[in-house]
Amino acid sequence: MKLLGFILLVIFSSTPLCAAQRVESVQADFVQEKNMAILARPLLSTGKFLYQAPDSLRWEYFTPLHSVLLMDNGQIRKFVKKDGQFVEERGMGLNAMQVVMQEITGWLDGDITDTTTFLAKQIDANRIVLTPRKEVLAKIISRIELKLLDQSGLMESVILYEGEDSFTKMNFSGALLNQQIPEASFREP
Amino acid sequence: MRIACLFVCCLFVSCSVAQVPSVPQLQRVSFVDTKEAICEYAFVQGNWQFVHSVSFVMDSGYGATLVGVTVLQGKKLKTVLMGVEGFVLFEAEQEGSGRVIVRRAMPPFDKTGFARGLMRDVQTLFVEPEYAERTLAENTEGELICRYTADNNQVTDVVMAQQGWNRINLYDTQGMLQQSITALNYKEVTGENIPERIQLTTSGTQGYTLKLQLLSAEKL
């Protein structure tokens, strides 16, 4: 959870690197495809995300399991729908997440190449590859490939490589840039 | 008149007799076949990929919801635990010989014994136990039980209840209850009955409870 949030904030907050227009907010639908050698079939998830600069994020999965990750003013909360109601999960690694969040705040106004976490390399006009600087993170994510849309600040897809035979691809659609997003979206599931 | 009444009565009686069902013909089956059929009903046959939401609660109160993937391929068991967002926290494979190969284990799933324990849980859930002896009997509540006794005298009882649920009780070699699994809300998928909800409770000082909700079941 924390890693995804971390990466998404990196991705969205860093879009000024490749965009002429400053990103104040982004929202889009996504389809996530999880591929692993061990799986006989890829796992598909669908959802929607909302991002508001500088550090607010709502990352919501509708299927197969309805869950919401909220980040707002440095606070991170996660909810999973059980028996028709959202239940907050408080157990897993929240302290570690706060550490990660502190690191994120150093990035938010910056250029992606300035981060101490990832090295960014522009492959071509629409593709950037992020490689973790630290071995600890590299054990979890070996690299991230961002494919950008021609329109500034928006992405077509993100591929997170966990290893050679394990990756998660997110394809975005219906993206809206710099539209008003109600503040409550980042506070309540 | 009396003859007419008698005729009507006879007609009525004969009509009534015709409506009573006769004793149905039964097909003789061997006891062994019946036992096999009943006992194996609790376990899926063939190759499958299951995806569950897995909510676990430790005795300490610590808990979380993960996505668990189980792939059954012949004698091989593969399992993946990942966050709801898709990051793999644990990935392992158990060969037919019982050897466990851990491909990925992130904290806190990298603790000694976790992999073997998880694979044992998965095996208990989905695979019919190896046994030296299998018996079919009733308990005092009248529930049908398949009792699997292994070479080392470890007992696994599969309680076949009638109201759409089964329970698997795993005892250690001392006869103490080690694990209890309840499977509920069976639904048919590709001709097999698959439980939509499973609860696994492990006893002991590091006891925990796993609650699994079926997200998808696919025959391979």
C-alpha cells in the first residue's frame, strides 16, 4: 500500500518534468493487470484515482476487492469494504509508511531527477524509466516505466517491475487534468 | 344399488392404489466407492486458480487484508500473497515431494517457519490429505465424518454437514486440535462445489485466524 502511494505521488508530482502545464490535479480510471510466472492467468483489477497537488491522493479499486487508499496532509489511511461497509485497516506498516511520506514531501515541488529515491531516464519522447537508487527499494521494485500521453501531465500507462517475471501494468483512461476535486474525496472513503 | 356402491368403492380404492409410489429401484454401490465419493467431495479435483481476499488477525490483534492466489497444478501447490494494490509480499511453491521453494518473502512474511506454515494451511484447505487409513463414520451429532489417519498417526477429520458447510479439523500427533477450517456458502463452478467463504483458525501461542472470501475460481 505505502509503496504504491509513494510511487504514485512520485509519478504525479513529477509530471512538471515533462509537462509544459503545471499539474494541480489529475483524475483517471485505470485497469490494472498483474502478471507473474506463477499465475496461470493474469489478475485484473479496475479502479479510479484522484490526485491533488501537493500531496493528496485517493486510489480506489472497485474490483476484485473494493478498497480505498487515502493520503491527505501527510496522513495515510486505508479502507477495505467488508460486508458492505468500509473498514479502516490500521495494522500493516503504518509507521514505515509515515517514514516514506516524509521522504515524499521532499519531492513534491521538485524535478524527478532530483529525488534521492529514483534515477530517471528519458527513453524517448513519451517514455521515462525510473530506477531505484537504494538496494532496499530495488528488492521490491526493480524499475518503473512511464508512458506519457502527448497531452501534458497525463499518462497512458505505468508498468511496475518487481522482477523479471513479475510486473504490474496500469492502463489509464478518461483522464482529466486540473479539474476541481472535492476535498472530502481525500478524507473519507 | 349395493353392487354399484361396491363398484365405485373398488374403483376408488384401485385409483388410490395406483397413485401410491412404488418402492424405487436402487443401484447397488460398494461401500468403498461411496466413502471415496463422500470424502473427496470436500476437496476440488483437477487444476485450479483461486483468488481470495484474505483477512487475517493474529492473537495480538494485528491484522490486514491481502489478496491470496492459489494455483493447484497436479501435485504442485503455488501460492502468492499480495497487497490489495498488487505488490507481491510472499510467493512460494510446494512440489509433490513436499519441498517448499520460497521465491519472494517481504517482511513480515520472511519470518522463519512462515512459508511452511502457510503452505500447510493452503494444503489443508485444498488438497485431500495423504493417509494410511480413511474411515467414514458419524459423530454424536449425527454428522458424517471422513477421518484421515496418516502414517505418523496425525488425524484429519472432515465433517460433512448438511447445511452447505464443511469443517476440517486437523489434530497433532498428540491428538490435540491444531487447526480448524470451516468452509461455507458453496457454489458451483465448472461442475465443482467451491466454498465462497472459508475461515481457518490455528491454535497455539502464535495462533491466528484467516478469513477467506472467494473473488474468483477458474478451472485450468
